[in-house]
Amino acid sequence: MENIRKFIDTIYPMNDSDWNFFSSKLQEVKFDKNTTLLKIGKIETNLSFISKGIVRLYIPKEESDLTFGFLFENEFVTAYDSLLTQAPSEYQIETLTKTVVWQISNKDLQEVYEKTNSGNIIGRKMAENMFLLKSKRELSLLSKSAEERYLNLFTDRPKLLEQIPLKYIASYIGITPQALSRIRKRIT
């Protein structure tokens, strides 16, 4: 739980009273590799902090999944749109490795926002950061070639290249595994 506090303090320092209230709402949950955390059509009820493991966000398809996000240790994971609207999710979330998260329910999160001085500031800054990452990804998909998107991963998301199977990386940058193989041959 110490990692969560360190992470949150990088966003906006929480005083001890706010931290104690927030941390009292957290529950540790452990998942095996390839566990579905949220299925399409289900409503997101939690915000989770990954203390160990890797998580993937994707749309399952018959031929191949459409992967659009990866989250690692010391990052939050949720189907944020479903959490905000309480509407069914249009995508799934699964673990790629054994994963340990600290979860807070949406109900408890709203209480943290209402009853702490720092909760709203941290929530706003996290939402702003998520928006910026999403915007950058969308612009990349619209304006860059597949090769440029792949090369950008070396500077923007090196962890992804080190720890994620190539079939998921290909899907993430919007190409087939075969096309990624050709790009990798061409640049090496």
C-alpha cells in the first residue's frame, strides 16, 4: 500500500488524515494470469491500483482482439467510461500476468471525493492525465504510419516492448502480427 501513497503524492500530496480515510476503503485483490477483470456488457464498479502485474484493455473479436491499452505496476486501471456513466462496458479488461491490485468501489471513491480535501484534486489530475494519453494515442493512430507508431513505443512506452507479446503490440498499433514482423525486419 506504500506504493499507492508514493504514486498519489507525485500527483498531489495527501495529508495523513485524507490518506487514512482513503486507504481504509482499499481492498487487496489477487488475480491469476489471463483473468478477466471486466467483461463486455458489465458495469465497472471499481477503480484499481496495480501493485504487481500487467493488465490489457481490449475488444474481443473472432479473428483477433483489438487491444487498445496496457497498464503496469503503479498505475490505475478501470473502465473509466463505464465507471463514470454506470453504463455497460464496451470492452474487456484482463490480466496478462499474475496481478495484485488495491481496489476501491465507485461508492467509496465518491465518498473520498466528498470528504477529503485532496480527493477531488487527485481525481481531476488523474482524469486530465488519462485524457492526454488518450488524445495522444488517437492522434498517433490518425496521423502516423504503423512504422512510426511502432518506433514511438521505444521512447513513449519502452516497458510495453519489453513485457508485452508481439501479437498484442501489433494489435495496439493497429496492424497484423505479420505486418509488425515486416516492420521489425526492415528497421533492424
